[in-house]
Amino acid sequence: MKIEKKFNYGGWENCIRLTDGEVECIVTTDVGPRIIRLAFKGEKNVFGEVEQHLGKVGGDEWLMYGGHRFWHSPEAMPRTYYPDNKSVSYCWDGKTLKLIQDVEETTGIQKEIEITPGPDNNIRVLHRLINRNLWDIEMAPWALTVMAKGGRAIVPQEPYKPAEGNLLPVRPLVLWPYTRMSDHRFTWGNKFIQIKQDPDAGSPQKIGALNTQGWIAYSLDDYLFIKRYSYKPGVMYPDFGVNTEIYINPEILEMETLGSLGKVPAGGYVEHAENWFLLKEKIGDDEEILENKLIPIIKKTDMKI
């Protein structure tokens, strides 16, 4: 794994590039913590970028920037939207790049992200929230990835079972006040929920689901991006009990995963890990094709979180 520091990307002069020669991951340190690019070297960024925000630093206004960011849930204004416009410190031990944000002045929370590249285009991303207050805080780690325009998120449904003998529900599905289930960007399949990013569609939409399968995917042209993450039975998740959320508007699609919600004691911390995989795979939207082509790929990425 090669690391390149002082790398200029999008106008930020102090980015860090991690690459194995095939896939590259670019991290900002002038703002953040942010992972702004994930791509095959020299090819299209599968992460979305907000062009008018690139290269900006400082200020009191929260900016989208794009790429992968880290929040604390439940979402609240202004707590969640603490601006990550300042530089972050980092350390590299030859295996893992650790990004460390200063303690948030208004919340007393500190964010850390650890990035560990692995084999087969796998990157492990560990998110950590530290409570630097003198009192407990109820929160959950929340990992959000802005994806490039024009792709399609794929969320697995729970396996079908006949009605006889199956009396309890298995699939919480959460909607926001602005969600329209009839929106053309949603495909409510029997085996998968698919959500398209359409630059010509005007209204935002959002859904959440308790995903016990532990994966979501994004299909973009000839690329396939997969997130793997854990589901823990018996714990409480935010937003009526979901660990997976998809948000869309004309500019972006966000793939969001959440850790468990609970009290974090003063000086304590909570963590949430994702395993990322970037592949060159063109995946159709037919359910049977998805079942026959995507699921075998998902099984190959079944790694312990």
C-alpha cells in the first residue's frame, strides 16, 4: 500500500492518497474528517462531489463537500450540523490511517475515522465517537456516503417465508414526512428495494430500514460499490429502529448506515465499522438477474466486522 501526502485534490492542498496501484482512496485533512474520492486509479470517482464546495476551508456554515463523512445520530439542528471546516490531525502506522477531528465546541464530541486498506479492493473504515463531556450523552454513530449521480442503490429485503407459522414482523421500514412511496425512483421488489438517483427529479426522498443482511450496494455504470456492516440483534437503533437509510435529491444519493443508540458515558466512546468493496461489475435492475449475479458477489465479501 502506497501513501502520498501533500496531495492536491479539488483545491485542497493537504490531501492524502492511499493506493495499491489499482484502487485509490483520497482523504482531506484541510477539512474533515472526509474521504472525498474512491475510484480505480485514473477513473471515475464513485463518490459524489459538490463542485462549488471543493477546496473551501473555514467558516461557520456546514458544507456538504461530498464523499464520505461521519455524524452522530439522532439528527438535530444545529447539533448534527457542526461544521467540519477545520483541519484534522492524522497518523499512519504503515497499515492504518487515523484521522482525528478536534473536539466539537458546541457538543463536546470528538470524531475519529480509521482507514485500513485490505486485499481484493477492500477498505475497512472504523468510525469512533468520543464523549469529551463531563456527563453522559445518548447518541449513535452515523456513517454517510455521498454517491456520484446517475446510479442506483440496492437494499436487500428479508428472505421470503410463507405465512403459516410466521407470526412476527421482520422488516421495519421508516418513512420521512416528505417521502412519497409512489415516486418513480423507488422500486419495491420482493427481494430488493432499489432507489435511483435521478438528476431531473425535483423532490428529496428518504427511507430507512432495519437491514439484518448487513450490506447495501450502489451500481454506477460499470462499477459496483458495496458496504458491509454488522446487524446486532437486541440493540436499539435510531429513527424507529433502523440501521440503514437512503436519501436522494437531484444532486446526490446518500448511503447511510448507523450503529446502535445508547448512553455513552463521560470519557467513553462508541464505534461503528464498515467494510468497503469497489468492483468493476455491471449489474442490471431485474430481480432475478440481481439474485443470480449480485448475491454471489455479496457472499464473497462476507467478512467479520
